[in-house]
Amino acid sequence: MSYRKEGSPFWRTTVSSGRVRSQGRTANERVVERVLFCCALTAVSALALITAFIFAEGMPELGRTGPARFVFGTTWSPSRGMFGVLPMIAGSVAVTLAALLMGVPVAVACAVFLAEMAPPRAGVLLKALVELLSAVPSVVYGFVGLTTLVPLIREWTGAPGFSVLAASVVLAIMVMPTITSVSYESLKAVPGSYRDGVAALGGTRWQAIRMVVLPAARSGIVAGIILGIGRCLGETMAVLMVAGNAPVIPTSLLSPVRTLTSGIALEMGYASGRHREALFGTAVVLFAMIAALNLLTRYVASKGAVFGGRRRPRDGSAGA
């Protein structure tokens, strides 16, 4: 008598006990699924409430002034009822671009060294030390910039010191851990067969890094840079302490500047009426900029399977 034959006592007992165990696992999975769903719903609900509150408070002034006039207006004077956030947008963009120009090359070079050139144990240790920079509170960075960097710029250039340059240097140091960490993980994710292929062709380690590894990790590096841009745009305290907070369009690196976040932090404590609604309108503009960056990050991350202009095979091989 075959125990595997369908309809036999052994078969019915096995199927019955397996069905019971399967139903038990399904019930447990449903409980866990509902708990996780409630957690996810809580986060989404909090985001939805914050978004609704910001838009409900900011849209009246945007509608009264007009979105184009509000965004592209060059004068921010609450006492005269003039609310143009273009100087603050320009300040945020100027500080962000300058910080990226200084921070990105150093961060990517650091990631390349840690992932490709440093001994394994030393690379892990140094990466942990670099990530410690992200644990330092932003107000500490701002305080160091206020007491050290601003006087240094004033002494060397004769300018007041509170400027785009001071804010961008502080932000460059602050975004380096994020860009370095994401770039490091992207470089480590490149299959070792790529490096072996270059070595088999007689290439050097630097040629492998420059011609194969960096292009393969390009999407992850770009995603890290975009996250750094988001950090620059969203930073408040450090920029508030060293930028000068003048609502004018900057004309040089030594010009004082006010960003969107620092403008909100400076004036929200005493604002009322239209002034308060205009600050919420500023938050709407900042929210739109950050949301666009997040969408761009997701788009870049979705291109992680592209290597050298071709779709990377799913098995991780280099392809033809």
C-alpha cells in the first residue's frame, strides 16, 4: 500500500494536519498584517494631517496674492503687506548649490576610498566614524560656524562674515555623512565580477573604479546627492545662525542671505493675520520643493537596474 496514494489514511491525516497548521499560520499572519497596516496608516495619517494643515493655512494668502506674484515677488515686507518669497527661494538655492559643489566631491571621494581602497576592517570603522557626523545636532554646527567660521571669513575678506559662503560650508559638512553613506552602499552593491573582468583585461584598480564601478553605482550616488539636497533645503538652525538672514537676492558668496526655513523660524513667533498666512504659504512652497525632490529620488532609485545605458540583467551579470 502506497502512503503517497491520494485517499489513503496516511494521505488524509497528513493533508488534514497540514491544513490546520496552514490555517493557524494564516491567522497569525493576518494579525501581524493588521498591526503593521495600523502602524503604516498612522504614519500616513500624520503626514496627511500635516499637509492638510499647512495647505489650509497657507492657501488663503496664496490665493489673495496670487501664486505667481507670491513665488516670484522680490520684496518681503510684512509691514507693507508685500509677500514675495523669491529672495528666500534664491537664497535656499544658492546655499544648496554652493554646499553641494563643496561637499559632493569630498563625500563621493570618501565613499570610493572606504569601499574600494581601504582595508575592510578600516573601511567599516572609518564609515562608522563618518556617520557619527550626522549625529551631531545642527545647532552645534551652527554654533561652531558662528564662533569660528564667520570671524574667519570676516578677517580674510573684510565682509561681515554672515553670508552664503558661511552657510554653504556648514551645510557641506552636514550633508557629507548622508552622501558618503548612500554612495558607499551603492559602491558595495556593485558585483565583484565587474572588477574581476577589468582585472582580467589588464586594467588597474583605478581604471576599474572610474570606468566600471562608478558608472554601475551612478544611480545610488545620484540618489544620495538628492537626499543631500533635501537636507540642505530643510536645514534651519545652522543656516539661521550663520547666513545673515537678509531677505534679498544674493549677488555673491559673501552676500547675506535668508532661506525659506530660516524665514519661517525667524518670524513665526510673532506673526499674525496675513503675515502668519504668508509664512504658511512659504511652507507650502518649501513643501512642494521637497516633494519634487522626493519624487526625483524615487525616479532615480528606480533606474538602479540601468548600467552603461543598457538594462542590467536580473542575474547580476554584465550582459552582452
